[in-house]
Amino acid sequence: MLGWGINLHGQLGLGPAAVTSFIPTPQRIPFFNDHPCIQVACSLTHSLFLLADEYVYSAGNNEYSQLGREGRTSVPEKVILPQDEKVVQIACGQHFSICLTKNGKIVVWGSISGRVTNDDGLFYQKPEYLGGFVGKRIIQIAAGYTHVLGLTDDGTVYATGLNAHGQLGLGNTDDCVRANPIGCLRGSPIIFIACGAYHSLIISKSGTIFACGLNESGQLGLGDTDSRVWPTNIKALQQQKVTYGSCGEKHSVVVTLEGGVFSFGSGVQGQLGHNSTNDELLPRKISELMGTEVSQIACGRSHTIIYTLTDGQISTFGLGCAGRTETKITSANSIPQKVLINTPFSSYKALKQLQKQVPVDKTNSLSSRRQKPTETKVPSTNLQIVGIFSGGNQIFVRISSRAQRPDDHRISYTVRPLLELTDDFAKWLQHIPDSSDGFKEAERILLRLFSTEACLNGSFLCLPDAHYRTSSNYSGVDLDKVVTVMEKLRSCNPKVQECLFECVQSILLSLPETAPCFEALRIYLILPFCHVFENEESFESVTAPFAQAATRLKKTADGRVLDYWILHIGKKFVQRIIELYKPLVIKIIQINSMGSALAAEQYHTVLEAVLELLKKVHNVSCNMAKPELVGHDLFYMKELNDMIDIKRDYDFWLARQSCSLERKMVSFCDYPFLFDLKAKILLLQYNGQLEMQEAIRNAFMHNFQTMLGAHVDTVNPLLILHVNRETILRDAIDQLDKYKDEDFKKPLRVYFQNEEGLDAGGIRKEFFLLLTKEILDPKYGMFKVYEETNTIWFSDLYEKEEEPMYKLIGTLCALAVYNITIIDLPFPLALYKKLLNKSSADLNDMKSLSPTLYRSLVALLNYKEDDLETTLCYTFEIERDVYDERRRIELKPGGSSIMVNQENKQEFIDLYIDYIFNKSCEKQFQAFSAGFRRVINSKPLELFYPDELMSFVVGNTNYDWNEFQKKTEYKGEYHVNHPVIQWFWQVFHKLEDNEKKKFLLFLTGSDRVPVFGWSQTQPMIIQRSHTDDAHLPASHTCYNVLDLPSYSSKEVLKAKLLQAIQYNKGFNLV
């Protein structure tokens, strides 16, 4: 062991012969020739030494009993500890000493407060256990001038001592006699603690660093000089992979996993190593050390020492500790200076290689070779540095003449690690013996492991070092590990299961509303995969409290972080939440309906928390994610259609909104993503009925006023259209333009001129069919037809006089929806995206419009060669057909001269899609949307997803003709086995698909199937009309009734049926 620095009190342990005020160069400490030392701690006037036999020795000033013994002060002597405890770590305060025993207890002696009386309860005349840690196992200790920190194996940091500057991190400046946990760090998986004179550093497993206490020189690294009473995150070091730190009196130094060194705080003596004596308020990397790998750091009062693993050398910077003869106590170095002795230090690898070449006498080591007690000269042999230690104004260096792996502070936390829920531990739990001793051991560990969420937050990390990237977008959790371990816990014996349940329940009851760092939020990703969540009977104590805790997080802060983490982790988490919480909603509804003891207010509180969690996950999966993590239909709860009165719920929701009532009761309309398409259509139709009833009521009230003599015109309670088949488009425009917006809320009735049909639905269906076909006629040029997909999109060419037409089309589309009528407008899904404003058009929308164009854009996107410009020769232009003329349109200013290359090709594709679906049709769509919204602008419309609204508007083309036959009913003498009926079905099933669709049009007025198929539509009814072969089949489209004559043969039936469906225009009363 080498030592140098101030030795006024004999704190270097050199013995009485070497008691001098300052030792400028490294001196060998004779005592350790026969007593191998593995660790040193020192303060201003005394030092502690931990020997290889795990006992503590001390030297230096003993004015405050800080040596823990009587006798000589300049020679290390043993400290007698309670129960002769073995020790694993030591630390020194200004006037006191502490050590960590092998059993996880802290022993303290001396005066923490600097008083030699025990008036304040902080003076310990002899070594004794430090109080406040009942049932806790300490794994690490640290000491400042007047305070102590202790880290338990469950990740909790405890603090005691003086607190004038907030160095205890307890949120105040009150002194603390007994150790108290720093509660605001709850959930953070802390692995390292360090103390400066009056400040503290605390480091988490993924490199989050907290600092508190005195900050007059910027030693907290927070960018200012304000002291902190709460541990505060040093954001400048986030994601730097910091694993270890050391503190001087007014400066701090940290080392990263890669061996980089940052320093901050007071630089007046050059102790920061930046070739300057300026203070640094923010962490700054020491540029002089770049290119080297530092694995050990240690700070004294105003100096720093580092060990570089690459060359095995040590360097110092700061006040009077350079380790050279010319060094004076008042001199300082502001950049790292290597410590030189007669024999240069070798690296571990170099010495190991040398020993392979030349046999070494194993007795010739500095820790075991005997010398004269007064010998202090370093032997002339190859030496290797094993460890460095510093404190006060002293430096100690542990060296060896044999190759020995040096200490590595970057992984020091692994020696006494934080408890983790690992795969090996889960396997052990699976096979613990049934004896009471075996279970007690398992229970003891589980209770410590789950005492806070910190241990779980430090488990299941992405390795080897990906978890250091933990941020608002990345959790650092390996979800596969979580699932694997949790599955093993599922098969543990019942006693362990019961203990596990109690542990999880305990954590859930005390989850804080605010997390101290990102890592503390991992618990929300981990816990749901525990099988105890699957127990329906525990929903009040486990599943519901979790939902309450997760949704209690501030939406714009921790709650938002959790959203992004779920987005990153993907569908596995989303599926798990759906799997757990959808059945729970049903259970809660059932319990409430049975009049359970669960109070109504509690019922709504629990239900709201569960629904809010589902809402949160749904928002991530279906709104934030592109594409969706899971299909939005996985959130549907069809059971709600039968379990709740949806119409009544909607009435309550409307009343609460209109009256601005407080949300004391849950309305499922606040969670519309749970409604399936059937429920959404029901709500849309119900809202339409309410609006129609309101419009009719207003009309009658208006007319009633005229009866009482008011001078106002009467109004019709219906929206009436009289149209001629030959001029249907002009008639519709002329009449619809005369109506006010409120008139569109009335029930629609259509009358064809010179036709006797009464509109009970069928005439209305044909009206929409004929009108849409007329609108889409190419002679108007309003839409471009994409023949590949048989879809349409707005024409690029826009004339101001066409605006009423586009508005009319939007109105017709909405009227069809409002009046529950299928129309044939072959728009792609992109239209409904724009209409609902729920998502933007993307490359997949191009596929639904033009597969050829889609393939071209995908090919461009996938082209990886550097010759893209010369091979494809694309510019930022687009070619479009306008009046049979090809026109080139720039996608951005100067686009005709901008070549598409590897760097900008994504921008080109984005602009291309934006032009097709947005810029080229902006005014056309605005008119269409205005027309649509003047009919339907209600909340139920917003419940729909684009694909759902599309299906509802145009129906679907999934024709199940066998199901169609099964649903058919018969009247009169016809029955399923009647010969004419059997002929009919034989003929029908042999028709071409287009002929079957014509028959459907003939029968119902539409050639498409309602969104729910045949089960949601009125079945076809076949009845006999005539008994001869002269008449054609006839249809009553209002009622889906087919009048089928009793033909003499199947051939006659086929001929007459085909003739009828070819000429199906016109409605007559039959």
C-alpha cells in the first residue's frame, strides 16, 4: 500500500517515525507488509483500513473517538466491533467513522455532528449499530462531513445526520438522529451512493443521477448554485451510462460505463481537470482523458485521482497531491498529471504477460513480502495498481507485484447487488422445499424484493447496456424476460402464491402519483404480466388498484411517458391489458346489477379507473401507433349491447354535457372505442331519430302557432323531394338548395313523377342509386375513375360553379346515412379518413386507388443504389391528365429542377401522396365535407373509424347467397319444398354474379349487402301472384317482397326472371 499527502495526525499510518505534516511522494506503508489491505477510507484527519481478513483498522486523530479504539494513532490498529462483526465496506466522516458488516448492518463510532457530548444523539463513544434499519439489509454506505447515507438491497436510500444544506434529501433542513428513508426516490432502482462534504450523489441502475445538498460551487451539476433539499435529477448526464461517482468537499466526479469522466463543481484548485480554475455548474467531460478508459476515480477534499485501465497508470489533479518531490501543499495542477515512482507501473495485462514469460516468486508481493518496519522505499520491481482511494488531503494506492485484476468502480455495484426478480430466482421458487424453513426463506426474500417497486424496476433490463438509453421514449425493459419469469411464478406452490399475492397487493396500494425518474415507471409495464392479475376475485385489491394508479399519473408528464413506452413495446402489452380488463368490465357491471354490497360510488370509481386504462391503451394502439398495434375491433365489447341500455346511456351522456354536470357517474359514451359497429350504428340512428323527432316537433309547434293566428308560413315535418327520372340531378339540386340546414334533420320522402309508389324505403333507395350514377357520369368530369380498382377520386380540375355539385354529393351521402340507406359511391377509404379527420392518407391509400402507382412508389422507396438520380430520373413533379392533356405539376417550389435522390425520396413520396389526396382536391373536398356536415355533425359520427363508416355508407360486397336463401320466408301456398320455389333457387344459384346483384337491386333497390349481412336486413318474402306464364315477377322494394307467378316450368321461370331484372326501373302499386 502506498500513501501520500497530509500526515499531521498520522492518518497515513506510516508510524511514529514518519509523523510529518506533509508527505509529497508515494511512500510504502510498512504495516501492510504483513496485513494485506483491500480498502481504504479517509477524511481530513483520520483513516480507516479494511484488511483482507475483513476486520477494520484505524489511524489518525482520535479527538472525537473516530478511531473507535484507544492506543497509538499513527499506526493502524484494529477496531473492535460489536459481536466481532466482519466488514465489507468502510467510510469516514469529518469526525466519525462507519462500516458495513457482512450481515448488512451499519456500525458507527465518533461524532457525526462534531460534538463530543451526546446532547444531539449523534455522538458514539464506541462502535455501535446505527438505528433506523429494522428488517433491512444494507448493501452500501457513504459518509459526508456530517451525514450518512445507507442503501438497502431493496433499492431504498436512508439518510441520517446534520442537514443544514438539505444533504439528507428529505425535503427539509432538519437534522435526523435515526436513519430515515428518502421517500421521494421510491421506485428508483438505486445502485450507488456517494457523499461530499455537504452534498450527496445517488445513481440508479440505468444511470439516472440525483444530487442534493450544498451547491455553492455547482457541485450538484444542475446548472446553478442553488442548494437542493430534494434529490434532483442531473439531466445533463442522462443516457451517459454513469455507474459510479465520487465527491470532494465542493466538487463531484463521475465515470461512465465506457470509461469517460465528467467533473463539476469547484475548480479553484484545478480539481476538475479542465486546465482551468473556474467552477463548472454543469457536468463537463475531461478532454485530457479522452481516448483513455478510466475504471477508477476517487476524490479528496480539493483533488482528484483517476486510474486508466488502458495503460495501468494513475493521474492526479488538484491541490498538492501530484505525488512528486517538488509538490508543495499549496501547489495545484489543473490537468491530469501521471504519478511517477522509481519503477513505473505496469498494466494488468502487461504484468500478466510478463509473468508468463518469467516465473515469479509468489512470496515477492508488496502485500506479503516481509521488510524492516522502518522500510518505506518502493522496491525496484514491476508493479501493478490494484485500487485507488482518497479523502481529505490524502491518497492511498493499493499495488501488487503480481498480476491481479484491478478494481473496477464501474461495476462495483455488482459485488453487493440490488435484489432482482430473475429467472434463476423464479426457478428456485418453483422448487423450494415444503419445509417451513424453506418457505420462510422464500417469504423473507419476497417481502424484501417487493417492499418497494425499485427491485422490479431494476429487473428484466435490456442487456448488455441498452437500458442506459432509458428515456421518455424507451423503457429499457425486456418484455420477453418479464413474460418468461412471470410464467415460472405461476407454477409455484400455494404458500408462495399467497405470499406473492400479498406482495403485489402491498406495492399497488402505495404506488406514488409522481415518479422520481423514468426508471420508476417500469413497474407499470411489468406487473400486468403477473398471473395474480388473472384472478377475478382479486380485482378490488389488485387489478382495479393498478388501473387507478396507472391512470392517476399526470397525463402530460409520467402518463405521457407511459404512453410512449407502450407504443415502443408494442402489441404484446396492449393485448395483455385487453385480455385482463375487458372481462373485468363485464364482471363489474354484473356485480352492480346484482345489487352487491359494493357501494354505488365505489362501483363507479373502480369502473371508471378500468375504463380509463383501456382508453389510455386504446389511444396508444389505435391513435398514436401507425399502423395500429392491434386492430381497433379487439377493443369491442359486444356484450355491452345486451348488458347496458345504450340509448339511455346516450341520453344521460347528452344531459351531462348540456348541463355541464360533474362526472360522478360513468357513461360508456365517454369510451366509445368499446362499442362495436352495431352499437355505433344504433347510436347514430338513435341520434338521428332524436333529431328527426325534434325537427318534427318544431314543425308542429310552428304550424300550431299559425293555427293560433300567427302570421307565419306552415312548414312540412318531412323533407320532401319530387323528382323526374330524366332530370333527377337538376331536380335534386334545385330542391335541396332551397332547404335550410335544420330541414335535413327531418325524415326524407322521395316521390317520382308519374309513379304510384309510396316511399316506405324502397323508392328512397332507388333515388340514391340513380342520383349517384348520374353524378358519376363522366360528362360532368367531377371525378376521376381509377379502373384498376373501380374507385373514384375528386378531379384535379376545379371550377367554382361545381361547388354546389360537390356540396350536393356530400349532402346526399349524409342523407343516405341519416336515413339508413346504402348508396354506391365507390370512394376509397381515404375519403372517410379525411371526413372523420382521424388519420392522414398514406402509401396504403394509394394502393386502394391505383395499385400500379403504389408499386412504383414502393419500388422507389426500396431502391438502395446510389445511381437513383440517373437511373429513374425523377424530379419533384407529378403528371396529371386534365381534359385529355398531360400536365406537369410541381410538388414543391422549383420542383422541376430538383432531382429525387436517396436523401429526399421519402419527402417526394410524402408530397406525392399529399398532392393526390389533399392539395389537388382541397376545395372540392371542403365543399363535399360542408354538405355532409350540414346533415350529420353529431357526436355519434365521431365514434366511427373510417373503415366502419365506409361499410355503413356503401354496405359491403360479401355475398353469402346460401345464407340469403336460408333467411328467405314464404307466404301463401309457397313453402320451402314447393316445386316453383325449388326451381327458383336452382335457377338463382346458377346465375352469374352480376346477374345475382341485379336481382338484389330489383328486390331491394340496392345491389349491396348491409354492413351486418343478411342477418341485419329484412328477409326476402316470396309469395304467389299469378298462375300463368304471361306475367313477370314483381318486387315490393319497400318490404323486400317478391311476387313470383306459379310458372309451368323451370325454363319459363328463368326466362321471366332474367327479363324482369333487366327492366327493373319504376315503382307501381301492386
